[in-house]
Amino acid sequence: MFAYIDNDKIVGYFSLVPKENGVMELDHLSILPEYRHKGCGTEMIKYAVSIDKSTNAKKIKIGIIEENTILKN
């Protein structure tokens, strides 16, 4: 579990779990509404990718809410 902290306040969160065959699963990424669309999510995903590379994982699967078209795009 990882938190995104801004001025001593947790404003975002995600989990990254190792799965079989060199796959990592990124899930539960959430950001407080007033911090959305300001780059926090991008930074968290970049951090997850850096962890993925350090563990020699081959792929990251990302779980998203199907109805969230902004996130899907």
C-alpha cells in the first residue's frame, strides 16, 4: 500500500500486489476530489512503474472502474 502525501496530508492511495508470472497488480488508486486532475495520479503510476522495474516484473495490470471514461482514456 502506498500513499501520496501533500503537506502532511494523505491525498491519494494505491496498492501494488505481486501476482504470478511476473505480473504486478495496481489497484485501489484513489485521490481526494480536490486533488484530482493535478498530476497526483500520474506521479503515483510513475512510482508504481519504478517499483515494477526494480522487482523485474514484466507487466502491471491496472484495475479501473469500467464506467469512468475519463480514467479509461
